[in-house]
Amino acid sequence: MLSFEEALQRLMASAKPVGRVETVDTMLAVDRVLAEPVRAAIDVPPADNSAMDGYAIRIMDLTATGMPMKVSQRIPAGGHPLPLQAATAARIFTGAPIPSGADAVVMQERCMAQADSVIINHLPVSGENIRRAGEDVKAHAEVLTAGTLLRAQDIGLAASVGVAHLKVFAPLRVAVFFTGDELMMPGESLRPGAIYNSNRYVLNGLLTRLGCIVTDLGIVADDLDATRAALREAAQRNDAVITCGGVSVGEEDHVKAAVQAEGVLDTWQIAIKPGKPLAFGKVGEAAFIGLPGNPVSSFVTFLTLVKPYIRSCQGVAYWYAQRVNMRADFAWTKADTRREFLRVRRNASGGLDLFPRQGSGVLTSCVWADGLVDNPPGTSIAPGDMVSYRPFED
């Protein structure tokens, strides 16, 4: 069996970022992947401005505390100040430009306003409460690199340097379908021997959350010709095709034979639990990934292996699965020879609780949990041990 690291390395080595680029409004760019760097055309802030509500002064005019000074002008944010007159103060507000000649701002809490003057009760130092031009960003500096998975703060930074539109990679197009004559859809009367297709909902949800454009071809009959036809259709208009189940050697498992007939397929046995079987290949120009059929195996394999692959195909330059060392508030004595991903949940005391049933068909464990313990092969866990915790959410 391949180790987890070997399987991940093979997937990542095969990942090719989507070449399509589109321009979008900066406001709509959250969760998109930046296709080219963003550079600042201006300084931020563009001019010296006040960090406080208060009074702008010339330090040389203030010889002692308690001095009254005439207020010569009022400067709101967005105002256009006049040069500061000698021996006067300017009433100024946060974000307002500093008048020429002023070299400090005294916060209003240290002043006493009068009718047309102010008493300054603090001796400031040069530059006090002044934000200098370019203090945050210098003109021409690169503020965002290509391959950035854009967050709200990233698009805010782009807006702060005046960028109204961003070039981003086009969304990854992923087709999914599901094989198995035992599968039925919620809302249908469940016949004997049948199960509801939960994998369809989980996989669609995971891909949608990643920003993929999903084409759902539904449930395909357990028939080789039907499976081949579904593969051809899926590969024609999509960057990747993902299925759940159907890649074993059973007589009714036709996905493996269909992929081999329409493209190339490599099936891996990975030393992880839950999971283990994973198929990877190509149909036409589309990548093919065959996930295991058990719902927990499919969910865990997607999060740990397929998600990094998809992020790379989306053009993300740097992505990693978050890991946090946390205290186990449970015992795990069933050490396995494979690397285990245990469903756990953070508790109020700062530790981790374990879901009592860890079977690969127990989907309730994934709903109850908020992450996985990444447990090395052959490792038992005692209460109080520090373990590697991987939250479901990045």
C-alpha cells in the first residue's frame, strides 16, 4: 500500500492549474484565486493624516501644558486644510489630512475646548498621532501575489490601492456521477435492499464550498456501456470527473473498466483508515478520481487528499491543511497498522472528545465532529496525550 504522503505527492504532481482567466469586480472576488499580482498605484495612506480626533499643532509653539491656543481652522476627514498659522491649533478629526506646518496631533481627551480656543494639557513628541503617507503601502509595491486564495481582507487591500477589478482563474469545472442500482434519492420510497444516496449530497456540497462549478450527472445504472457514456459526456466539458464507489473488482462495479476503456486508470491502495481505495486517472483531457463508496471513507479521503489537489488545480500557489496540537480527552487503544483519521470534536475545556463509533459507514460521526485526529500508524492514545488535530474548515 502507498503511504498517505506518497499518495498526496502523486496527486499534487499531477495537478495542473486551470489555464482560463477572467476579470471580475473586486467586490465579487472573495474565494477566487488571483491570476496575476496586484501592485499599488498609490501610497496608502496617500497623505499624512490624523490617527485621532484632536488638535494639530506645531510643537515649537507649545512651551508648557495648560497653554491656550487659538483654533484657526477645522479639518474633517476628506477636507482640504490650509497651512497651520503660527501659535494656533487646528481642530482635526480621525483620517483628516495634516495641515502643512503641523508636526503633532494632541488627542482631544488631553485638551479642553473653549469658545474659539483650546487649552492643551499634554506636551506631544514629533509625529505623535500622525499616520504618515505610505505607512501601510508604498506606491508600486506588490500587495497581493498570484495564486492567492482571496479572502475578505485581501479584496479590501486591493480596494485600498484603488483596484476595481481583479484577474482571477476561472472556476474549476467538475462533473460527478454515482453508480449502483441500490441507490435511491430522498423522497422516493425505499425498496428492499436499497439505500439513499448520501454521497451525492456530500460531494456536491464539498465541491460547491470550494468554488467549483459542479455538473451532476446523477445516478448511472450498473452497466458498462452506460458508465462509459457518462464518462465521455463528463470529460468533454469538465476539468475533472469524480465518482464514488464502483472501482473494485465486483461484477457489478463497472467504473474501473469504463475508465480503462475510455482513458487511463491507476488504482491505489493507501495505508489510511478510513479510506484505503482511491482511483486516479484521465479521461480525455479531464482528470478522473474515484473515491471509495463508504460515506465516511469518501468524506475523509476527499478532505485529506482530493481537496489539496483541487486547490492546486484552481491555481492556489500555497495551501496546507491546518494542524494543531491538542489534548486528547479520550483513550484509543485500537492502534492500527494504517494511518488513522479519527472523528473528534473540540470541547469547552480545550481538549478533544472522540465520537464513540468510528466505522466507515457512520456518517453521523462526520456531522457530530468538527475535525480529525491524524493518528500515526501503530499509535494508541491515552487521555492527556497531545495529538495532531485537523479541523474540517481551513
